[in-house]
Amino acid sequence: ALGFVLMRVRRTDAYAMQWSSMFILLFVAEGVVRAMSDPQPSAALGGIEAVVAALYFFAALAYLRPLKKASRELKR
């Protein structure tokens, strides 16, 4: 599943970036749960997973924001 997402995101498909930003929140949640409940070293890896997934989420939002703004301007 992540391979398909990566192929679409690499083409900078705005729609793929939108749904992948929602999809990545599952990995944030899974990483937080793993960081809070698993023993080491799995907990540390879960924390890293949550941080990397959150970074992707915010980067996708930062990339999409100007595209959405331009789209709204065209509709006016």
C-alpha cells in the first residue's frame, strides 16, 4: 500500500497528497500507541515512527496550502 502511495506522491499529484495526508495519520496513531505501550527498543522505534509520520503530515499540508489557495482564487 505504501508503494502505491509513494508512486502517486512522487508525481506530485495533489489529490494523492490530500488522501495520503489522512492515511499517514494512521501511522502517527500507531507510532504513539507503540511508543506508550511496548518495551524498548520497540517503544523508541514507535516514537520515531510517530515523529516521521507527523513530519510528513505537516510537510504535505505545507505543500498543499498554496495549491488550495490558488484553486480558491480561480473559483472566484
